[in-house]
Amino acid sequence: MNNKGKSLIIFMLILVLVTSALLYIKNISSVESISYNEFLDLLDKDMVESVKIGDSAQIVVGLKNEKTYKTDNPRTVDFKKELLLHDVKVVEQSINLTALMFFGGLVISLILFILYFRKYMFKNAEREITSLSNMEEMESGTSVKFHHVAGNEEAKENLKEMVDFIKDPDLYLQYGARLPRGVLLYGPPGTGKTLLAKALAGEAGVPIFPVSGSDFIQVYSGLGASRIRSLFKDAKEAGKSVIFIDEIDSLGKKRKGNNISGSDEGDRTLNALLAEMSGFKENDGIIVVAATNRIDVLDEALLRPGRFDRQIEVQLPDVNAREEILKLHGKNKPISEEVDFRKLAIDTTYFSGAKLENLLNESAMIAARMKDKEITSKHIDQAYYKVLVGDEKKDRSSIKIRDREITAYHEAGHALVSKLICKNNKVRRVSIIPSTKGMGGFSLNIPPDRMYRSRAQLIGDIKVALAGRAAEEIIFGREEITTGASSDLERATEISLALIGIYGMDDKFGLLNYNVIASKNFQPNVNLIDRANELLNHLYKETINILRDNKEQLDKLARGLLKYESLDEEDIDNILYEY
């Protein structure tokens, strides 16, 4: 009999016993009580058939008409004799056997059930731990190759050397080369780190063991370390292979300085990983590839030579790489010849590979819903704004005229300041149409592709972010500014704190990097916040002055938005410069 059958039998037994006990108690409690004088009166009238007597405080009286009553037990010596003289059947009960049987059986059944349940849970936990200790099976024969990965040329070149090592490790040993055991891929989300790891295994023609750092964070003590050992054991048994650990920052965060013993579960798991990586034979042909978005939080022991020897940055694609990625993902789609991938690549600055793939996928879905034969620039344009700001709200009848005016001046402020002080930026579109992402409108400001950002550009970005609030204050007054600038203020604060505390671009605060100070557990410097606030207030005043000096153009843009609701870059230039 299986465990489910045993559990069902025990459950049914307890249910029967409990039900019987409840029925018995109900039957006892349902017997009507009478006074002792009433009982004597019935006895004198020769109406009593039987009496059950015992040690309890009450006796049960059975009448000849088959009715049953309860009354007080007199506990006199001659009580039984008196009943017998009246021809009453006397039943003596020293113990209530029925109640004892029910309750005794119930107690025994409960004890047996608890013992069985504890044994079952222990075995179940044991099976779960054994199951969790075993990692998922490897993926063999991956078809992904390096030519499937567009862009990231530097990262691919670095990984191509790993292919030679996996295929023929003995060749490198002949030259006395110490072979790398691990490769760390780091960079923003969606840049293709997982795809590169699969391409490495595909090019080398070896299986890949893909896991996530969170797979090793378990509630059972020691289970994470057990899973690490199981993973590496499986890889060694498979021979030449690639172990891919995604989001390794979940597993390999810096250990606490006061935790010398390493008794913490996370430390034990990390120690197990370090030990397994050190235990590789140099000719095993096994490479550990890890990926993270946060290399700064990783433990230093992971990054030293002999562990993750190579750290390869996987950056956001530049304009050429974006064009390649778009062409790659457009191969299996009916893209119209009118679509200019180069222009689209220019307009998608700071898009990751995953975001570009999503852009074309959304375009294909829109074309499919419209039942068009090809994916045109119109579909891609619609998908572009859907990815960035969400779908346009269809019903805008509830929006008040005053709210439309506030939104128009707010977005016009962003666009105008961007045009005036960030001349290399493209203001692709300005809109006052609310979106499904909760935005009342938007101003799409696209910066040029650059490797670095200068101080002047960061100052310009802050002013553009503050321009919406500044326009509201100029037109409607200080007391009528709205909550619409909350996300703008968040961005302005983020840039100002980075400018002062990370990039060392502030004259008063000098060249200190406050990320280092925070990582050393120093107390946060309140002066940094005060200085950032001082800088923001200063730039806000400058932004207000810029808009006041160009109020006529601000009014033109706002009126254009109120009339057309949406303006592209050509429309904005026509309004501002009256082409």
C-alpha cells in the first residue's frame, strides 16, 4: 500500500472515532433532566422500568413508556434496596465503558497518526533534499553559434580562444600555459551574455550545464553547497563541457568581514564553488562561464586568477551593432523594403539586443493583427513607442482642458530646452497623449552614440529633466506646479548624485568616489545630499531663465501640442524656426 492509501485509512479511522464520540456526547446531553422528587413520584406510581446507577453525580431513569430521564444520584446505602422492592431493574456502572472506548480509541489513533505523520514528513524532506541536490540535466548539442550573435565582436573574439582550449587543452599545456578555468561575462541586462555562453558550447561542440545563482540559495542548511558539488560532478562525468552560472551575484556576493568562520549558508555555498573551481584538472576541458549585471558586488576570491581568470564586458550595442542585430532578427520576418535598419539603429540608442528583438517582435504582432502582408515602417514606429511609453489610451474624453494645457507646457518645456542646450540630441517626438504606462505625455529625447558623457552633457541632461517643472511654474505659478514631474526629479537627482559622488566632477567635493566609501561601511556623508540639492536648485533657476527668455517659442510648441496632440522632430523644427 502506498503512502497516500495509508494516510487515507488513518484519516477515515479518526473521522469515524470523532463522529462516534460526538454522537455519543450528543445522545447523553439530549436526555432530559427531572428533579429527584419527580423521580420518587414516578417510582411510587410504578412507572419506573430501570435505573442505571454508578459513581457519577446523576442516574439514568428508564420508564415503562420507554422514555428516559436523568436525575440526581442520592448516594444512600439503601437506595438500591428501595429500587428492588419496587421491582425496578438496577444496572450498576462503575465505569462508562462506551465513553472510555470512544475516547481511548481516539487518543490512540491520534498518537499513531502523529507518529506516522512525523515519519512521513521526515522521509519526504529527505527525498526532497536528495532531489534538490541533483541539478537539472545538461543541454547537449546546442545549435547556437557565434554567427547567431550580432555585435559584441570583442567578447566573441575572447571566447573564440576558449573554444580552442576546450577542443585541445593538451596543446596549451605543451607550452606551459596555465589554462583559464572560468570566464565572467558582465554588463547591462539584455546584452546577450546567456547567448554568448550557449554559442561557446555550440562552437566547441560540447554540452552545456545552464544554472542560475538562485538555484543554490535554499532553505535547507548545506543544500546549496551540495548542489554545487553535484553540478561539478556531473560536468566531470560528461567530460569536456561548459558550466554556465547565470546571475552569479545571487551566489557570489562579497562575504561579511565579521563572518570569519564562514558558517553562514551563503558563505558555505560560495566556498564550495571556490573549492570546486580550484579542483579542476588542467586538461579536463571544462570551462565555467558566469554572467552578472553587478560585478562590483562579487567576492574578490571569485575574481582572482585561477577562478574567473577572464572578465569580459558585454556592452550595449553601438549603432553598427544595433543595425546588425536588427537585420539578424528581421531575417525570418516579412520586412518591407522601405524599412531603413540604419535609421532605426540610430533612433534606438541605448537599446539592448533583447530590447531590439522585442521591438521587431512587437512590430510583427501589430502587422499580424492588421493582417498586412509586410512589416512596414508604420508598424515599427508604432511598436517603438509602445516599447518605450506603452500604448496610447483610446478614451481621452475624461481629460480636462486644464490638464491638457499643463501637460502641453510641461512636455514643450522638455523639448524646447533640449533643442536649445543639447543641440546634438534628437527630439524624436513630443506627445500629450496619455499612455497605458501611466504617463500623461512624453518627450522622446535621444542622445548621440558616445563612449563617454561629458560634464556639460550631464548638466544639460539635468536641465532637460527639470524643464517640465520649470515650464509649469512659469506659466501657471509656483502654487500650481503638479506631481507630473516626479519621474523627472528622480532622474535629475540620480544624475546630480552621480556627477558629484561618482564621477568626481564637482569643484567643492573633488575627486572622491562615494561608492567606495559606502562599500567600506563608512557613514553616509550628509553634505553630499546637501551639495546635490544645492546643484539642482541652481540648475533649476538657470532652466527657468532659459524658458523665460524663450517664452514665445514655449507658447508656440504648447499650442502645437494642444492642436495636434503629437509632434515629430520635423514638426518641432517648423514651429520653432518657421521653415
